[in-house]
Amino acid sequence: MNYIIASYGSRSWDVNAGWRWMLRLGAIPAAAFLLSMVRAPESPRFLIQAGKTEEGFAVLEHIIGTEQARLRTDDIHASVKLETEMSHEFHDLFRPGLQKALIIGTLIKA
């Protein structure tokens, strides 16, 4: 669409007004996306991770049914628990066991 706008009309029109039309046409899908986000539910995983299990279950139940929602909710709880147990911090990269690998990786990348 922008190609058509860029090739339409004279050179002065492209410079003076063409970019405005391109910007307006690009704003249409962006506005449609923003309006659709108003009706979109929160992610069930986010809700469960934030401690709002009932809300997360309700979203899943609406999408896939009660039985599947129970199974998925249990799976999400297990994965969130596993992630919190295995969480690492940035400073863990500088522990003695990882320093050598970090230095070698940095030198190879450089």
C-alpha cells in the first residue's frame, strides 16, 4: 500500500503529503490491534503466577472446558513452581564454576 502511495502523484506530493498518508495507513492496523486488546483476557499463566488462580482457571474454562482447564491449571502450577525453584540471578554468572565458561564465551563472541 505504501508503494502505491509513494508512486502516486508528483514528486512534490510525495515529499509534502506522501509520508502523512503512509503514517495514517499504518495507524489503522495499530488502532485495530489496540481496540482488540481491550476485550482480550489476561494470560491464564500470568494470572496463576500472580496468585489469581480462580481468574486464570475461569479464562481456561471459557476457552477449553472444565476438565481440560483443571489439567492445564495443574500443569501451570507445576511449571511456575519449577521456575521459582530453578530461578537464577545475573550475578550467578560470576560464580567460580561459571567464570571460565563466561570468559571463553565472551572471547569467542568478540
